[in-house]
Amino acid sequence: MDSRVRALYQIDPRPEGPAQARRIIAERLSSRLPADVVDDIKLMVSELVTNGIVRGAVADDVPVAFELLAGGHVRCLVLDHGPGFAARTRHGAAGGG
């Protein structure tokens, strides 16, 4: 990739939110990466945004934050305002899994 991208977006917590995120990825990365890589990133971000909307929405008007960082690599962060998850404790024999 020839230049760096760093952008923060607010995704509407509505059914069209994942499509909004996919459009952002396509617009920002299609000229920088092979099409199959962009498709993989769109799928990943779409799933994360969907999860943030379905499981993390605290109100219908609170957006899901989506940060895109691209340079020598691509990093996508999705942040919702949900309560999070309780830490899981592993039970059973040590060293397995």
C-alpha cells in the first residue's frame, strides 16, 4: 500500500449498518489491495459490525464505532457500547485444548 489510511466511522445501529461498513472498506481499500483480500476484509468487518449491532446496542440511536487503519497491514476495530463478556474460567486438565 502506498499511503496510510486512518479513519474512524460511526455505523448506524440498523440493519443497513453492515452494508455501510462494507461500502467503506470497498471505497478505502479497493485501489490498494487485491479484490479477494478486500472481499475477505469486507466479510470480517460485516460480521463484527453485525455482532456489535445485535449484541452491543444499548439504544437504537447509539452508533457502533469502526476504526480502519491501513498501511503496511490492515487493522479494523469495531467498538460497541454493550456490557461485554464475563471472563471464562477453564475447568479440566491443565495443558489441554
